[in-house]
Amino acid sequence: MSRPERTIILDARALSRALQRMAVEVLELAHGTEHLVLIGIQRRGVELAERIAKLIEEDEGVVVPRGALDITLYRDDLETVGPKPVIGPTHLPGELTDKHVVIVDDVLYTGRTVRAALDELADFGRPRRISLCVLIDRGGRELPIQADIVGKVVKTAPGDRVDVLVEELDGRDQVDLIRGAPSGVAA
Amino acid sequence: MTAALDKDLVGLAPLSAEQIRLILDTAEPFKEVSERPIKKVPALRGKTIVNLFFEASTRTRISFEFAEKRLSADTVNVAVSGSAVQKGETLVDTARNLEAMRIDMVVIRHPSSGAAEFLGRRIRSNVVNAGDGKHEHPTQALLDLLTLRDKFGRIEGLKVCLVGDVLHSRVARSDIWGLLKLGAQVAVCGPRTLLPRRIEELGVTVFEHVADAIQWADALNVLRLQLERMEAGFIPSVREYYRVFGVTAERLEKAPRPLTIMHPGPMNRGVEIDSRVADGPHSVILDQVTNGVAVRMAVLYLLAGGKPELADAAKRGGGPGGPPD
């Protein structure tokens, strides 16, 4: 097998522009901030939701409620991949009933994470609407799930990996595509 | 994932510090599940767990049952009275019959030391020790560790003294292993008749007087004095025990700093512990109970997912069944 090849698909400036556009699209989709709640999926999704919430705050001068969701306990593959070493915290900003919840995640791939997130949200209440906002859509869906807002669409093969790096956790903002990464660690 | 657990949890003695930390870290998010409006996650959906209790237990059995139900497992409780055990069936036969009905895990409480390990070697299901004789009660010690870590932010360097009947206490044994592995300093204090001989060899300090233990410790774990010990001649009388070894408010007033008070329950108020202490501001006894559910959820979750051969097969195959995004 040839060495995995790494290319930058979003640098810090491109990532920042994508987030600004996504923040505007979130506002349009939710018709303002009145019912809006942003829920990030652990881990990178939580940081991205925080960024988008801050951008909306700068524009609109309102604090958008945000939460974090760890979907590990709602996954359908505990038997085959084993437990994750450490599960991140889940916290939701109050009642979700009648809210417009926007789920934020870094990469949309098979759709199984989003399926799990929808199941988990349903245990917390009945939002009026749930939308999906992702930084990278890499295709490869195994479920009928689509994003409402996408930062960038990237064509990938099953052996590829998409690494989203964020300042808060990784020291820099960048998205890399690694071609032909060993299978089984697909992101 | 260097710290994965083995098939069974029989005690803390065989675990590494990393494995103990993995369980405590995994327990952390499970606390939040019990605060949700719907106190349930689907992680163990479709798993069948049998609670096999050969000894009376209320708290531990209920705590395990809550843990199982909040993970969406199906549970069956088997108590000794009214079961085939009373008709002379052996432990292994009982378990094999259950296994023939396709169960996934057994939580066992048994009066004989070593029963959990014995069973674990003979059946395919995961086995969790919920207390075996005078040997170990690992989930109780894990909840003690979690409660101490919540309170102090660390275990390393903490001074913890177990007070009372260490000799007959499986909680004490599990506590000692767990605390020492995570770097705490451990002491015991109680009548010499209720301390195991040569316990110092484990690396444990022995205090003759409760007053000395109180001067030294950051936290006391007050062990239950089983009243039948008096009849067996281990102590002269319950009143004398309280006078000499009881953890009282008067004694604690002399401590250089407030002591955190733990008790594995059920308490004998006025025997090993004063009500003012048990209900006082530094008591974490009910926090222990709350943490018990989270720790047991973590153990069940980690054991249920810990099928490394399946994980390896999935990795080899790649494609569907691999981790989602």
C-alpha cells in the first residue's frame, strides 16, 4: 500500500469564512434567534457550535443557547467496535420542546452519528424542528440523512480520512484529507 | 485502549491503576444520565443480565438493577429463597441453566469468597462480583473511589482510614486495593480482634485509637459492625464498641480539618457512627449511593463492549460495521 497522502482542504482562513457563512445560513434557516438552540456533537462539533454561536452573537447581539451531545451510548455498534475510552459530557440548555434545534458536527459521513443524535434528542423533548449543520460533507451515506447547511463538500473514498483540527483542541484551525488511510479508522 | 477490562470483574486486586481510572472516567458521564427526564440510554439494548443473589441485599441489588435498566438491558432477579438452589442445585448448574436461556451477564452476590471468580471461569457470560464472602466487593470500592475523587479532585496522596470490622469486610479489602493502586495512603482502626493479622504487610497503617486516626486522616470510611460479631465474642458489647470505636461528633471536633465521612451502609446509628456525623455537613454517604448507580453502569457498559475478538474482526473487515463518523 502506498503512503497515505495528506492534503489541506480548508486552511484557517477558509475555515473561518465557511463558519461565517454557516452562521448566516443558520440564522436564515431558523428565522432569527428566537427559538434557536445549537447542539454540538462531541467533540469537534461542540467547538464548532460554540464558534457559530459566537458569530451569531456578534451579528445579532443575542446569546444563543447551546449544548453538547455525546452519542456514544446511542451507537449501534458497541458489540463490534467496543466501548469508547472516555465518553464526553452531555448537557442541554433547558427545555427543547418547541425549539428549533440545529445539530452541529464536524464531518458528515455514514449518517449513523446523526441517527444516534436524533434518537438521543428525542429522549430530551420534542423540538419543533431539527436541522443539521456540518463543516464537511464527505458523502458515503449509509442512511437517508442529509445536511441542511454544509461548509464544504468533499468527494472521498471509503479508505480516506478527514481530520478536522480546531484551535481549542488541536492548536490550529485546519481540515485535512488523508487519501488511502488504513481502513477501520475512517473518520 | 490499553486499559480495557477482562471478561469479568471479580475484584480490584487484579486490576491495574489504568483499568480502575478507566472505570471511574467512564462513570462520570453516566451520572448525568440519571438526571435526565428519561433516565435511560440504549447502550445495552437487547442484553440480558441476571442478578444472582445468594445473600440478602437491598441496596446493592437495587443499585445494580437501576444501572441495568438505565442502560436498557433486560434483567432477571434470582434470589436464593424459592429457587432451585434450595433444592440442592450447585452454583455452576444454576448458572449453566441460565446460560442455556441465552443470557449475557451475571451479577453475583455469594457468601463464599471466590464464588465470582469460580463462576467466571466456568461460564461464557460476563460475571460481575457484587460481593463474595470476605473477599471483595469491587463496585462498592469503585463508588467509594469516585466519591472521594469528586470531593477532593484526586485520590493520590489522600489519607483514608477504614474504621471498624476490617476482618469480615469485603468492602475494606476492595477499598484497600483500590486506594493503594491509585496512590492514596490507607490506614485501618478497630479492635485487634476485628483486624486481620499482619495487615500492615499490605502497606496499611494501623491505629489503635480512633482519636489518632482522626488526627491523621482526610476521610474516614466507617464500616458496618455486624451485630452477630458480638455474639461470636469478637467484641464485649455494642455499647463498649461505640464508646471506644464509635465515630462521634465529639471525637471529630478535635480533628485538625473537617473529615469526609463515608459508610457503605446499612448504618447502625449509635453503634459504629453517631447520627450527627452520619447526617452532618461532611457526610458523603448519600453521594456514595448516587455514585453507585453510575459506577455500576460504567462497569456493565465496559464489560458488555469488551469483546476484543469482535472488534478485531470488524477492523479487519473494514467497511460497514466500522466506527461511524
